[in-house]
Amino acid sequence: MGSPVHRVSLGDTWSTQVHPDIESERYIQSFNVERLINILDGGAQNTALRRKVESIIHSDPEFSLKDNYFMTQNERYEAAVKRKCHLQTIAKRQGWSEGSPELYYSYRTLSGDLAFSIHTVFLKSLKSLGSEEQIAKWAPLCNDFQIIATYAQTELGHGTYLQGLETEATYDAATQEFVVHSPTMTATKWWPGDLGRSATHALVQAQLICSGARQGMHAFIVPIRSLQDHTPLPGVTVGDIGPKMGFHHIDHGFLRLDHVRIPRENMLSRFAQVLPDGTYLKVGSLQINYLSMVVMRVDLLLGEIIPMLQKACVIAIRYSVIRHQSSLRPSGPEVKILDYQTQQHKLLPQLATVYAFHFLASNLLKFFHSSYSAILNRDFSHLPELHALSAGIKAMVSDLCLQGTELCRRACGGHGYSKLSGLPSLVSRVTASCTYEGENTVLYLQTARFLVKNYLQAHGSLGSTSQIFLPKSIAYLTTPYQARCPAQKAADFLHAKLYTAAWAHVAARLIKDSAHHLQTLMQSGADWDEAWNQSTVLHLQAAKAHCYYISVKNFTETLDKLENEPAIQQVLKRLCDLYALHSILTNSGDFLHDGFLSGTQVDAVRTAYLNLLLLIRKDAILLTDAFDFTDHCLNSALGCYDGNVYERLFHWAQRSPTNTQGNPAYEKYIKPLLQSWRSKL
Amino acid sequence: MNQDLRREREAASFNPELLTHVLDGSPENTRRRREIENLILNDPDFQHEDLNFLTRSQRYEVAVRKSANMVKKMRDFGIADPEEIMWFKKVHLVNFVEPVGLNYSMFIPTLLNQGTTAQQEKWLLSSKGLQIIGTYAQTEMGHGTHLRGLETTATYDPETQEFILNSPTVTSIKWWPGGLGKTSNHAIVLAQLITKGKCYGLHAFIVPIREIGTHKPLPGITVGDIGPKFGYDEMDNGYLKMDNYRIPRENMLMKYAQVKPDGTYVKPVSNKLTYGTMVFVRSFLVGEAARSLSKACTIAIRYSAVRHQSEIKPGEPEPQILDFQTQQYKLFPLLATAYAFQFVGAYMKETYHRINEDIGHGDLSELPELHALTAGLKAFTSWTTNAAIEACRMACGGHGYSHCSGLPNIYVTFTPTCTFEGENTVMMLQTARFLMKSYDQVHSGKLVCGMVSYLNDLPTQRIQPQQVAVWPTVVDIDSPDSLTEAYKLRAARLVEIAAKNLQNEVIRRESKEVAWNLTSVDLVRASEAHCHYVVVKLFSEKLLKIQDKSIHTVLRNLCLLYCLYGISQKAGDFLQGSIMTESQITQVNQRIKELLTAVRPDAVALVDAFDFKDVTLGSVLGRYDGNVYEHLFEWAKKSPLNKAEVHESYYKHLKPLQSKL
């Protein structure tokens, strides 16, 4: 056995030593892992703070996640409520306030296995859509958990398309109340987290009807459960929507409202309000309703979606240096499966992708913060770009994180199918992100709409480029680009400028094609909407290419800023190259299509790509260590820091209730089945 | 019935019943299958409870009860034909997951393939009647697909004429076998045979593991369940550790290799025959991929006809989501794939039976190709299906994530197919090995036959992988035959590139194995292209056998869609190989959109033709009558969290918290 473990580990008897197969991977360090951890955390002080929170949480047995895999839905829910309540008590003692980094790190440390997560979403919506008086009234109640709130938008029959929602809020000027009502079965609110069993209040999105006119979607605070005994209030039917693929700890709920009356003050009124006499006043853009969704999407990236793929990479790559299979020479020893080219080809692009996404989401967050304060002050100029960027990036990140997480799971062979690997839970959780907070196809199309509209504006209907101002992220649409890629050999493809330009070329071409296709259809008589639907497959491809371009460009720009960290810059540069080249190869048809790349060049890309796999292979374990997840947080028998995979797997399996409890099926069914055999003996 | 679905069915251009006959193989097969299904549906003993609301232990118990009940019923009904047994299980078990399943799928076939007549006499009858319950224990905790790496040992002791079985390390513990954890009392164990101090490699042994009468593990045996998994909740996948555990000499399966009483080892005549079971299981899995994907398509397409959302034109009512081009683009290529795999599955079954007869007559000539083809097609169809089921699930939006949709269950039940019975990448590389061998054979002047015969043309075509080659054909994108040719050229080109790259590496590297490893990404690509060609070829050949004109038209559209969609996804390969031009790729993309429109009116009828009973689908979204929302609400009310109006955690945790803060 190797050297002692110096990281937070699970304290099993065998985990005092690191497995030599993983220790040897850490022996030569081409870069300082701790520095990379600091960079990913956004500064050494954040790393220190995060680790402090982790040690508080891990030293408290109340927070243990180890029995999660053996629990029923009911038990998981109760455990999550218990943990959340316990965390709140500790937060109070430690002085961690709502929205503080400490609570953010607690959430990360506990893998979000906490109840009342939508409570925070409610608070954020309140702060972006509520007036100052409303915030002053409701925020303290939330912060002290005097109320538990959720956000209820989706309905049984209606999802991403906001205008289709059926729930109604009709203003009654006589009593100065709104009457909130679910007119049909399909209007039943469906899916909101914490709604099923926990929430006392819901922020309900409903069609506002006042003075006989429909004014579209608005948000209303509706009390749904008694603050005395937690029973549903009159007119309220509420419950849990039943078992799901993942999120077993959350009570996603349904809600039917039967003419429930709420005071006029319960409509959130930063951007629109109803006066006592029923007059409707509006002070915002049409898109303002999307603001809460933009807030949520941006938060989700770093808080929820990207860590899933990070963890999957940690587990699969660590396991791949412990697992041995076959040999590379006759009668030679079995080799680590990470030394197989096919295994590298599966895992290393995922590692590169998750680094790309980390930097992409961090920069989107910065852009968001700079635009957000302006929006709250009713300057909406950045909103369309912010909306388009956040929609497309959410769709791309969740799509590829799901694919990557599932790939990592399958790359662990049979053991990846065991819940004890931690991977099934990651997959079934990240997959939800492809449909929640905006179904991905719909989101890509929103981005495409922004791209196509701007393209048409910039190029005019006659195709002449007029000098209009395009938002920064799409400025490349008016930049003249090369018709052929100048690369001559494999090494040329390791230049950031070259592959960024290649993606710009493809994205611009696909956006152009999609805009032209739309125009052609309209010229042949179709109206805009019909033409739009008939070109959506093209729009989808254009939006995806645009997102690739943004992510590649962002990664290269991030690297430029790391010039004081040459060793880290070098290792991240390889990941950036791999990410870019892998994306070119998986979409090679788009690059070959107009002859931008020749067949020979595509072969050169492939050569460069395969060479990179070998280089990154050497640093693979260190690059996963840099995510700095504790073993408690990973909760994986395959992915622990010490590499003692098999002992842990055997030990954990024995704790399964199927082994610790009796087997009633034997007495009831198996024994009678075997009876005839005994009589013959 | 839901109005939307009624309209869809009335508007279909063909009679789905006729297509069902095609899928079943004949009207007679359809009739008999339904007869069997009705036996179950009309049987008062048959209760279908919703497993989604049960704990894992409860689900295991239900599955054991059903298994026991099923054995009895099949005997009562006189169902013995393997095909009919499968139909029976399809409805009875819904997911085919049964703790005693391995007894039939692995224990008995292995006994038949590898046991002597005497051994078959001793074990077969009692295992067929489930008087003993067997399983098949091959995989170990540290070793999977690579058989030679297994560590379990069986050492012969001539003194007592016994084998001594041992699990020498943690990694050698048998891990994963179905039914091993709690149910079985016997296992066929694969172990390294050691006799007279020498190791002779892997052999199969029948090992009693639990005591008859008490079901307790026998002394020297440690056995249990490996814990919760992604799916297969009903299955007790198990572990098995053996410590100096003795079994009689007669328990080694000795049809081929033998150990004499004095410990002398007698070699088998041919080792190819042990492939038999694997080939059978893998060809069965191809059909399983088709069935799982067909189920997923049925659910997603019916739901997409019922669900309305958003608007195409402002002011008009919300359209069915199936009218959105993006939804059609998500689902119809998958529907076409489901049909393609149905036909491939049927072909694999026929071929297996045919070659099995040859083997019976001592003719092993086709076995290597069949082995290579089943390995590759198992990987190809399961990878595709895996992604396709997920795509169907996500096409149902949020509701697809709920267990009420049935889709998560189909997914988690299907996805292990990618790793079990041979991990897919390893399978692809086995196919590649065969392709490389055939390639070498052609280059040494010998012709090859079967599905790889296209390699015979390579030397005359002088394909230069990186230059524009002159292809013998011009692709007609409206002809399945011509498209099959295009796929053939792609396969030939990628096989050639892989072969050349391999040769280059062999020159540069220290060993063939290292060279193989450094070419393996190319090799997998070549195998995929080969399998893709085989699927396209089988689909277009199937069209020739369709008599009915309306059925032919609709299947031809699906076949074209399958071919063209594949080209569009792999456009790089077709462009780089100069198999198609840029303008042809543009035409392909345009034609795909036309085909989506052509398939649209028949989409619901096309999934109806799969003829799944609602019970088998296990989906609220995929109900035949389309009454989705009402049943969704009823289903949710049954959730365990809804048992009490106020959940107990309110009193335990929430109330105390509110008073504390």
C-alpha cells in the first residue's frame, strides 16, 4: 500500500492508505494542483472558506449521506427535510445568511440533498419581480422560515410556453382581491419542487384578468397551507406528483386552486401593478416575465448542472486507473483501462468539456451581474442578449453534461450501473436539467430567433451589410471571414485563433443558411410563422454552432488571462485544444460542407486530437483532483480519493437492506416452489 | 378515446393490422401471440400492480411471486416454444426482469451446450421445472468482459476426486450474476481449472450454493445481494465468494474438455463451440433493442399527438406538438430506427437458427462471421437504442421524467445492455478484428464472403483514403438500394483507413497490441460503419418482401428516412470519402424534411402496429386511448408521500425549526 491519505476521506479501515495505482498518478505533478483549485474556486480565500464549511458539515453525523442509496422516496424526503432544518440551525449559530457563500458551499458539500431548495428560487423571484414594500414584507418571513415558499409555473398540460398557462387571477375591485383559479384539469400546477408536502406559500404564475381584459402572465403570492397545522387551506388541493427518475428527496407537487382569494398586495408589482380600482399599469418590457427564468438558468449552471459532470469525471477517471483489464502485450500484466485509447476517447473529452463549461458559466455569471443591476433599474438594453445567451448556454451545457455523465457511467462498465458508484444518481439528476427551466429545443430556438433577427437586421433584406451595432457575442456575424482554413499540418490546429475562427465560420454560415431558408420560404408565399416552423431544424443547428463558438472563444480568452501561471496555462491549453478539436470532429460534416476544411485537414485534426489524448492522460487524475470534491460529497464506492474501490464496493453492498433484512420471498414463494424436489429425495 | 388520437388513426394511409403481421412474421404468429397475451390478461390470478410505488424489497418479492406463478401457468397452458415463452413473459413480466430468468437464459442453455448427456439427465429436468434454481456466475468484481483475467480457481484433488473452488482475492468475488443474491440454489461458475499443477484456463462448474430445505448458504459459501442499482430493482444481482469449497468431479461440464479421475486433462476438439451461448444471447439482445425502442417510440409519439403547446401561428389554438418540425425531427428518425432494428432482430434470429443447424451437422464455417456480426450489432443497436430511449423520454418534456411515463423504467432496464454480455467497445473491437482479418485475406489474394464481401472490391478500387477516389456509383438519394451502396462505400473506406493506420502503427511500435490500442478509435469507427451498412442493407432488402402496396410505401419512406438521417448525421464521412457531394448533402437534408412531412399522418398508426398492450407499456403518457391527464392525476394520488395529508416530517422537523429560528 502507498502513502497515507491526506484528504478528507470516509474513515474506513482500509482508507488510511492510498492505492498504489492511483498514488503513482499523483507522483509527477506537472502543475500545482492547489493553484488550479484556487483558480476554479475564484481565489485562495474561497478555497479556504469552502474547506472550512466542508469540515463543519462533515464532522456532523446528522449530515451523513451514506445511507441515501438504500432509502425509499419517503425516507429520502424526510432525511432532506431533517438536514435542511439542521443546516438552518447551524447557519443561525454560525451567522451564515441567506445567499451567503457559506450556504452556497454547504449546498455543494451536501450535493444539494436538502429540502426547500425552491424556497431560494422564490426569494430570488421576489427580489426581481417584487416591489420594495413586498420584499420588505416577505423576505424576512422566508429568511426565518416562518413561511416555506415555492414557485409554481408549470402546469399539467403546459410547460415552457408561458402564454399557454391556464391558471387565472381575476381582480375583484369590490373586495380588492384576486380570485386565483384552476379552470381545467390541464391547468393543475404540476412539478414545482417543495410543493407536494412542504410549502406554505406558492408564487403562482397566472393569467391576470382585470377590468375584463387579459393582461398575460403575472406572479401572485398564494398561501396554500395553514401556518398553524400545515393542512391545506380551503379551496386548495395539493399533493406530491409521485415517483420520478431522480430527485427522490424533493416533493414535487400538484396544486389545484378553487376560487382562492388573495389580497391585491400579493401580486408582485415591480414591473406591473393593478390599482385598487382595477386599472392595469405596466412599467416593463414584454420580456420581463422571463427575468426570473434567466436568473434561475444562470444560477443552475454552476450550482447544479456542471458539478454533476465534474463528479462523473472524477469517479470514472479515478476508477479507470484502478481497474485493470487485458494486456497490451502477450502475457504482459493487465493494464489500467485508462491506458486504452478508446477509454481516453470516451473520458478525456468529457473532462475538457467540463472545464470549458466551468469557465463559460463563470463568465456568463459576470455578464449577468453587470446587466442585472441595470435591468432592475429598468434599463433593458442588455436583456435580449442576456436572454439569448443564457437560453442557448443552458441548453448546450445541460445537453452535453447529460451525455458526458452518462458516458462516464457506461465507461465504468457494469459497476457504473450500481447505485453505489454514485453515477446513476448523477445521471438521473442531470437529465432533468434538459427539460426543466425551459426545454432545451425551445431554448435553442429562442437563441436562434435572436441570431436570425440580428443577422437579417445587419445584412438588410437585400443582403448588403449595413453598419449596425451588433451585441458583442454576435459581432462575428458581420466580420468578414476566411473561406478556407489555412492550416497545413496537424500542429497548426493547436492554435486557439485558428479553431476559434473555424467555429466562427461554421456558426456564421449556418446562421446565414437558416436566415436565407426562412426568407426563401417567405418569398414563396409562406407567412413568417409557418416559414419559421419549416426551418426550425436548421435554426437548431445554427444555435448549437453559435454556442460552440461562444464556448471555444470563451475558453481561449480565459487562457489568455492566465499568463502568470504558465504551468496551469499549459495544461488547460491542452484541454481547450481537445475541446475544440473534439467538437470539430463530431461535427466534421459542417466543416467539410462548404470546403472550409478539406478531407486532408480533417485527418490532420484527428491526428492532433489523438496526440492530445496521450498528453492529457498523464495529468488526468490531477485534473480531476483539482475539482476538490470530498469523498463524502462524491458518495461513490468507485471514485474515492484513495482508490480503494473493491474493498469499499464489497463493504457497501453488505450494508444493503436486502442483505441485512430477511428474505420473505423465500418462505412465501421459493420454498413452495422447491417442495416437489424435496419429496423426490 | 382521445379526439386527437381518433383523428390520427382515421387518417392513416394503411391498415396497421397488416403491418403487425409483417412484424410478427405472419398473421398466424400474430394470432397466436394475442391468444397467449389474452390468457394472461383474462387470468384472475394475474394482477398487475404498479411497481413504481413499491420499495426494492417489495419489487423483488412481486417478481419472485410472478416467476413462480408463471412456471405453473406455462405448464397449464402448454407453452413450451421459446418464442411463445417470450411472448408470455413480455406481458406477464412487462420488463423481462425476473430473478429466475438466468435459470432459463443461461443455466439451462449452458448445460445443454456444454454438459454431457449424463449431466443433462441429472440436472436438466429439475432445472426446467424450477425444482432447482440455477444462475450463471462469470463476471467478477475486478474482471468483466476479458475472460482470461478471471481469478476464481477450481483445483482438482485426485484423492477425493473433487474440485476445490476458491475466490483468492477481493477482486475475484463473483459479482453481478442475476438471481444469485437471494434466489438461486445452484450456479454454473466459470473458474480457472488447475490440475496436476497446471492451469488450463476457464471451465464451467455446477456449484450448489444454498442448502435445499433451508435455503441457507452452504458452508464455504458467502453469498448476498450487491445492493441498489440504476434499474432492475426486481433482480437480486449477487456476489459469491468461495473458500476451499469442494464439489464432485462430475460437476465440471465435460462435453468438450474433460478431467479424468486421475487428474489428466483432455483438451476440447474445438473451442469455437463455446461461442454458441454468447452468440445466442447477443442476437437475442438485438431483438431486445428493437422492442425497447419500439416501446419508447410508441409512448413518445402517442403523447406528442395528445399534447398541445405553444403556437405556430399567433392567435390560433395550440397545435399538437407532433406538428412541430423539431419534434418530428427528434422522433421520426427514431421510429425509422425502431423498424430497422425490428427487421435486423428478425434476421439475427433466423440466421442463428440456420447456423445452429449447420453446427449440429458439424459445419462451423459460418460461426466466425456470425460471432463477429452479433458482437458488433449488439453494440451498434444497443448504443443507438440507449440514446434513442433517452431522446424519446426528453421529447415528452417534464412528464417524461416522472415514472408515470414508463420511460425512465424502459431506459434503466435497457441501458445495461451496453455493458453486459460483452462491453460494447470491446464488442466493436471484436468485430474490427474480424474485419481486419478479412481485409488481410483479400490482400493476400483470397476472396471473403458474407456481409464483408464488399472488401473484395477494394484492391481494384484503389481507394486512397485521403484523396478523391473515383467511385463506381452515383448515389440516388431516393433509392434504398443506391443508399445501401453509399453505406457500403463508407464502410469499405473506413475499414481500409483503419487497416492502413494499423499497419503503420505496427511498423512503428514495439508490439502488435500497442499498435492495436493506438488504432482502436479508428477500428471502432470502422466497425460502426460496417454495422450501419448491415442495418441499412437488411432494411432495404426487407422492402422487397413486402406485398401490400400501402405498407410498402410507408416502410419505404421509413427506410429512406433511416438511411438519409444517418448520412446527415455522419455527413463528414460521406463528404470526406467523396461518396457524396456537398450539394447532395444539402438535398439529403431537404429530403429528410419532406419525409418528416410524409411520415407525419401515419406516425400514430406506425406505433400502433407494434401492438403493445397498455400493460406492457406501463405508461400513462402512452395509453392507447390517449386519456393522459386524467390518469396522470389519479396515478399521482397513489404516491407514498400522499398517504397522510400532513407528512410526519412536518411535526418532526419543520415545526421545531420554526420555533427555533
